[in-house]
Amino acid sequence: MSAGALQRPTPTGAAARSAPSRDGTMAEQSGVPDLAGVYETHFRYVWRCLRSLGVRDALLDDALQDVFLVVQRRLAEFDGSADLRTWLYAIALRIARKYRERARREPASLEAAREQTPELPLAPETSVETALARERLAVARRALAALDDEKREVFVLARIEEMSAPEIATVVGIPINTVYSRLRSARLAFEAEITRLAASTRSSR
């Protein structure tokens, strides 16, 4: 899922003054990950995680900012015992949960409804292959949105982020046997929803 629509905020304050090192993640002197470098290297990854975890498109920038506010506050505590991307994902997961809960409490807007059933306007020069790829992506997003939160989280971690079951157990905070159980249920539910959407599409043509 592309992060091309993301308008990146410019880091300010200490983040703007810190120069990322060669790998873009470590400060030159302290050995602590550098906020500006972490942001530059990983903001697209975090954006994609938030979207996959069900944050509405219209709220992605706000959620991204919330993630990096937490990162800014807790970065000095990061000791490298876990992979940085896994650590970031755990933060993004908690932020996404808050946004999903907020969305359940608020009346659905027209924009949110469009996100659940995205339209696919095609330019005249768009190739058939491109149109089919966009349609498959839209169907996959709708099938993913149909999963409940518990199934969606493990499914995204396993199938999109390609984390192992032990990594998922650590990030989500559940026993590894629960990971396997939820993942099996999520795969079945996702495939069933894909089949249902495909049948619905065929019947409407």
C-alpha cells in the first residue's frame, strides 16, 4: 500500500537540529536513536502500518503525528533489545487501536463510507492491467476491513509485515498459541470475504 499521498511534516526543535548518521537511525555521540533519522527512515513504514491496521485515510496524518510524539517521548528508553521496526509497530498498534475505537464512537462520515467502498475512477489511458491491479487492491482492503480487530492485527503482522509468530506474540502481548489460532481464523475469514466480494462483483456486472 503506497504512502505517496502522505504529506510529510518538517521536523522541528531538537529533531530538526539532530543530524542522522549514516544508517539514518543513530545519533552521532549518544548512541541513542536519533528522532530525525528514525522519522526519515521509517515514517512511510509507520504510515503503511497505520493504514493496514484500520486508521481512516483522512486521519492518517494525525495518527502518524501521534505515533512520533510517543517516539519522541520514549526514544531515550529504546535500548536496542528489540528491532526498531518492531518497537515502532508496537507503538503504531496502540495508536491505531485508539483511532479505531474513536471511529466506532463517532458517526460515520460520507468520506469514511467512501473509504470502505472505494471508487476506482480510471483515466482513459489507464491500462487494463493497472485497472485490474487497483481493483484487486480495493477488494483486499475491503476484505481486511471486514476482519475484527484481533484477527486484523495478527493478519497484518503475519501477511503484510511478515513477522514470525513469536514476534507477533511480543508485539500484541498474547500467547503464541493464541497467535496461531487467531491467524488461522483470520486467513479463513479473509479468504471467505474475498470470495464473497468477488461473487458480488460478478453479479453486479
